[in-house]
Amino acid sequence: MSELELIESERDLEAQGVEFGSVDELRLFYSSLGESSSSSGLRFVECGDAFRTFALFDEALESYGEAIARDSRCLQAYVARGELFFELAVCSRTDEEILRFGWRSVDDFRKALVLSLGANEVVWQLAIALLLVDDARGAQALADKVIMKGDALPGSVHCDFLYLLGLAKVFMDDQVGADEVFEELVKVDGGVEWGWFGKLVCCLSLSDGAGTEVILRQLQVRDVALFEAGRRLQSSGCSRFVDVARASLEVW
């Protein structure tokens, strides 16, 4: 799903007009921004994105925080920081860290949702973060509200939220409901591959795994990246949404 670019660890800095050849160069630039009272929040967001490309996550978080301190209504800062908290949660290895980073991601996306006036992309990000902290009911409620818009939704957005709704039902232990949603998704243009991937998640999470190989064969002929993600998920197990996120990281 295009919205799942929220957990990519690299950004296209050239497109933002900011390029740094080294960490030292970036740190000098960040320091110069801090010394100037006229530096905008967006400049600190760009710095935070650059820190992420060097895997300097603490400094990226500090930079996003400074962006918010400079401009409390800087939507881009809340989104970027929420994305990074999400990524850190997915990469964490303890439940405590997953929930700590996950809830901070939720908090930032909630603020971003207000600032964006309910933009569908931010709704999607918030809902996925809710799945990460095991609030499947909250994710379902958000998905339902968007899907209710019906024909007003672009086709790709409709597919995204159907997939989200199906995942929410999986992690609410609603196998019948999840099956119905993913079956609907495989019949929608642009949603076939993700519908089959959702079926795999449902099969691994809520059944004894019977039928897994059939689903994987469908993925293999339709989308190699999702097939590989499915293999990883089959190997790791699928008891929580974080398992899905980890398996899908290279796809998203």
C-alpha cells in the first residue's frame, strides 16, 4: 500500500532540496539552524529526514521535536516523527519497547490527523499505528468511517482501507469477517494481491495454517515481493500485527 511508505528508513532528500555528503556536514547544518531564530520548522524536518538516512534516529527525533517547538502546527513534523516512532517500534524486540514507541507514534498521528483536517492518508497511518499497539477495534472504527464515504473514495484508497479493515478483523479474532473483507478485496481492481496477502495473514493467525501453500502459490504468480513477505511471515509466525509489519517491511 502506498501509505505504508510511512516506515521506510530512507527519504529522497534531493527531491526536498537538501543533500549532505557526511554526518559532520549534516550536524554542522543542524547546529546552524539552531543558532538562527528565523529557521522554520520545515527546515528541521528536512534535517530529521537526513539524520534518518544516516540511521541517527535519536538525532532525527530531536530534530523533529525542534521543528514542533518552532511551529506547533507543523504537520510534516508530526507525521515524520510518527513514522520514525512506528519504524522503531517495528524493529524493537521487546513488548515494552514496541508499545512505548508504538503509543508515541499513535500520539503523533492523532495530532497530525487534527492538523490535516482528517486527511485519508493520516487516518490510515493512525489506524496502522493502532494495530501496532494492539488496538484493533480503534483501527476498525477508523477504517469503517472512511469506507462509508463510498464512491467518493478513489479506488486505491478504497483498497487500502479494505485491507486495513481486514487486518483489524484478523486481530479482533473475527475470522469470518476477515475472510469476507479479503474476499471482497481480491475482486477489486488494484486490490487482488493485497487481498491474497490478507488471506494469508488470516490463515496463519486464525487457523491451523491449512491452505497456506495454496495462498502462497497465488501470491507467487501475482507479486513476488508479497510472496517473499508471505514466506517470512509463515516462518516467523503471525500472532500480532507487528509480525505482519516485520515480514512486510521490505515490501512496504
